Amino acid sequence: MYINREIQPYLVSELKKPLRSGFIISGIVGCGKTTLIEKVSAELASHFQSFFFTGDDSHFRQVIVENSRYLLEEIAKQTSKRSLIIVDEVQKTPEVFDALKIAFDEGHHSFIVSGSNPFFLSSIAKKRLQRRAEQILLLPISLSELIANKFEIPISLEIFNKILWEARALKDVKLPSVTKPEIKNILDKYLLYGGLPLALQAKDFTSKLKEIRLTVERGFELMTVEGNYLADRVRTELAQLNSREFAYKNILEKTRLRRREPINNILNELIHHGYIIRKKPVLLKNNKDSYLQIFSYIDPGISTYLYRDESESSLGFQLESYVHSRLNYRVVNSVHKSELGYYKNHKIEKDSLRFTGGEIDFVMIYGKRIIPIEVKMTDSISQIDLKNLKLFSDVHHPIFSIVIYGGAPYIDLKSNVLYWPYWMI
């Protein structure tokens, strides 16, 4: 069964507009890019004739190298109408960008390019296409997409975007009229298996892990790192510390390395290939930097495959990791230039940075807007401790605070806190 993707209506509406459009869609291997593009193409069948190409095709790679007008000429042979050009695994044939620019500029054709190397697409592809394309990051299927499909709840996820970047005060926020569905079974499975489409379709635990393994290892093969042993150590350590503060000490001791550079190379490869995301402490009002950082895998199933932890506390970190990936998804795909980090109480002593107790899971900064965000597993507001949020608010005066939890949307004007469901982000 196909799960409707949040970004799908936006792609369809933009491509239907009279002016030609270009899109770069990136995401890890197996997250659903090709299926999404096929569905978008099907919806646009009355507006466009679609032409599919792939960088996996050696013949296509060869003709593109030899003739930069190939796309324009090939389409002209079959139709005189405006068309949609789709190129998958575009990182395998960078010569296609010149052909796309010619088809876009002279033929007024729209295009979608996709690939499984987010760093390549966000840097080289974006630069080569020179303002002709909007970049979109696609994640594995989200919890909110699953729930919207199962319960047919018309969740308008655009509401949360407007809260993050536009709402001036909680009294101006209009909450959607939804009640919490019974999602415990879905949540427990999701925090274990994640949202990779083939893993969701598999019937049992072994089959699901097999699909995750095939997807993950296929993607990791693209990496160039200093030794498979070290890369595996780093991947496993990150899974064990999923959404916890990362420390070099354990890996340095286990591998007998003396320098951090080889580890940093692997971390950068994992980030560039879209498997992990990073957040750093936000040091408000202090011109200091910190070596601390937290990494999260973009899908719970990946961390389960690399290091399965069945303890109850692990579920909380899995949820925080999921929220991290969803907030980062919103930052990356937004037109608003914003920053996402986390906050630790700190002070400066003799020009040195010293962290003290208390931490905020996320801090979103957009211009002068500051929004602290805490993540809680519970669906009961009465069980949520707001102490850290209050301490943060007393010092930094955010426009409001957000608690992401398991219940329904709710506004506490007295505490200036918005309670927002993790199944709606």
C-alpha cells in the first residue's frame, strides 16, 4: 500500500504552475524517492508527458557526455508539448546538468532530479543548475504520514511550520481540531523498525531487519573511509549513543587512535550521505564555541540494526532522535534561514566555558525568534516537568516554548507553552 508523502501535494501544485520548475530531491537509499516521483508524474499525466532517465544506465551516461543537447532533441522527437524530465541517481552522471539547463532554458521543460548522495545534490547539483531548481530533502516515511494514512486523519502539517516561523504569540495560534488516535502499537513498532518503505512492508522482525540491513549497507558502500573496522566502530558507537552527547574517548580507546581526524572523516561521510544529523549547543549571549555535539540517525530502524537496545530508557532517546530528524527536515526544506541546536546551562569562568546542570532538547533560532523545545514520551501533561523550560524562559525570553509529547495539541497560556504531538511533526 502506498503511503502518501507530505511533500507530494507541494510538488504537484508547483509543477502545475504555468512557469517551468526544477526540483532536486535527495535522500538515503530506499527512502522512497523513486516511488514518490512516479506518483507525482502520474498525477501530472494530463499536464505533462514524462521522460524517465537514470544515471545507472551506461548508455544514457555515454550519450549525455557526447551530446549536451540530447534531452532537448530526444523530447522534440516525441512531442512538441511541455514535458517533465526525470533523472534518477543523478550523481552518477554529472554531465546531465548541462543538458538539463538547455532543456529548461530553450525547451521550457520542467525537471526533477534525484539521488542518494545528499551532499552531492546540495552542493554540486545545486551549483551546476544555478538557481533553476529547488532542493528538497526526503526522509523515510514518517510517523505522521503513517498515522494519517491508517486513521485517515487530515493532518495539516503546514500548521507546525507556521508555528515555528510565523506565530508571534500562542494566543494567535489556531489549533487543529484533532483527537489523539490509539497509536501505541504503531509507535512501539516505529521506534524499533523505523520508516524505510521495504522494512514497513516486511511481515516479521527478521524480515524487517533484513530489509534495513540491505538498505543501510548498500548506502554505506558509497563511503570512502580509512578502514572498514574503524567505520563500523563509529557507526555502532553512534547507534549506542543515538541522540546522546557524543564523546571521542571510547572510540579512541577501542581503536588505539591518537587523533580525531579519522573519526571526523567518517562522521562527515555519514552526514554527507544523509544517515546522521548533528546538533551542537546553542550558546546564547556568549561568543564561545563548544566541542560537544549530538548525533541522531535519521531513521530509528538504522540504529536498531546497528545496535539494538531494548531498555525502556532507549525508547525515549529513539523518540528524541526521531524528533531531531523531523525538525531538521523542516529546517532544511524551509525557505527560512534558521538554526537548530540544543541548550545547556553554562557560565564563563576566567574566559573558559563551563557547563552546569539543566538542558533543553532543542532550540530553534530564526532571526530574533527563539523557541525552546522539549521532548517527552508521555501523553499526560500533568506528568511533564517544565522546570528547565521556565529557567530558560526567565533568562532568554523566548516568544513561547514547545513540548512535543504523545497527547493532542494544547495551549497553556499561563505557562506560555504549546503542547504538540510527536505524531504531527
